[in-house]
Amino acid sequence: MTNGLLQGRFGFIFGVAHKSSLASAIARSLDQAGMRIALAYQSDRQLRNVEQLVGTLSQDDVPLVQCDVSDDAQIEKAFAVVGEAFGGRLDALVHSIAFANREDLSGGFWETSRQGYLLSQDISAYSLTALTREALPLFDESGGGSVMTLTYLGGERVIRNYNLMGVSKAALEMSVRYLAADLGSRNVRVNAISAGPVKTLSARGVAGFTGILDTMREQAPLRRNIEPSEVGSTAVFLASDLSSGITGEVIHVDAGYHILGN
Ligand code: 1JT
């Protein structure tokens, strides 16, 4: 499956927490397409999982950077490290990060606390803008860049239990559009991949998640769930010049589920 579509390009991926993370599938696909990648991880608790992923990649010398995206100083430092490793340039930024307290992903949205709301917005939505801003000087050295983030249908429509994350994803998707409008003149494209449900570490333990997977398999036009690798191949497309005319877009990788009205 190796191809040279992204040979000579550099990418920085945020959000590998576990081998099941969509960010891991994206890392594997970008690696297979020949991109040099760096990985940011949240805390030392994730480091062993990140190293496990790196062991499966075709490249060695993958810069690993600890970065809590709620801390501007850590973001600045992470991009300094990656800029140093990649000769001052960057071509792609992958944002695959979200957070909500478990109690905010069931019951009534109306019960959401101020603190839970602000934390989810900070980690899930604001961080895209913060990371993109730090990536800009490196993109400029490359003559442009491709930013991508991960979202879910619950950010466009009311989906039971998605609750606070839906509100955070709505802010994230609108951030994609405002960033795309601002940064197009610098040849920086900003897009989102709206993935169908996948049994990742984050999704495990979410109330009724198995039912969501079942509904998808029964009702989606393709009558199946999506594979993480299908998110990965879409990321390769968005990082490549094949998508040079696409910005501010939300691409649904969901077996067609979002077109349904019932
Ligand atoms: C987070 C979690 C963000 C789970 C997520 C997520 N985006 C999608 N999922 C899976 C999911 C979750 C629910 C759902 C459908 C899909 C876990 C905590 C961190 C942020 O309900 C319809 C609740």
C-alpha cells in the first residue's frame, strides 16, 4: 500500500492516546504515503501507547512531544521542537482531540455545568485555533499547509447522549470555516473529517455506544460501519495536493449515514 503521494512532506499529529485512536489510523496512513510525522501526546500516561504505534510505522526518528493543549506555553514549546526537527517547515497539522466529562455524555444537556462546558470547549474546539496559530510560521516556510480536525454528526444534529460534545463540535466546525476564510490567502487549507462511530478507547464506556454502531450498520447506505483506515485515507487526501481546491469543508466518512432523514 506504500505510495509516495506525501514524500518530502512533514506532518504533526495531535491525539494519539491508544492504538485504537483515529489519530493512530491517520498516522499509519500518512506514514504509508511517505510523510514524515511527529506525534504529540497529552501526558506520560499515553507515552507507552504512542511508542507502541511508532513501532508499527515504516519510519524511525518520529519526534514525540508531550503537549497539553490547554496550556499555551506547552503548545509553543511543542511547535518549537517540531520546527527544529523538521528544518523549520510543516505541511500538515492533524487535530484529533476532544474531551467531555463522562457525566456530560448522557442524560439531559440542560444539566451541563459551566465548568464542564468550558473545559470541553477549551480542549475540543479552542485548541484547533491555538494549534493552527502556532503552525502558521512553519506552514509559511512550506508555502502553505493543510489543517484537519475530526468531528461527528452530533455537531450538526441532535443525537441522543452526544449532548455537550455536540455543542463543542458545532464550535469546532464553525472554527474550521472561520480559519479557512482567514488563512486561504496564505495557502493554508482547513477542513474537518466527520467520522462515523468507531470503537475507540474514548468511545468505550459511552452509554449505548454499541447500539449506535448497530444502527449505523443496519441503516447507513453502505450497510456497514466504517474502518479507521478509511479515516486515514481521507486524511492522506486532505494532506495531499489532490484536495488543493478544498477548504472550509466537512467531509463525512460515515458510510453515507448523514444523508438519511430518519
Ligand atoms: C469524546 C468521547 C468525543 C467520545 C466521542 C467523541 N466524539 C465521538 N465520540 C464517540 C461517541 C460518543 C457518544 C455518542 C456517539 C459517539 C468520549 C469522551 C471524550 C470526548 O453518542 C451518540 C456519546
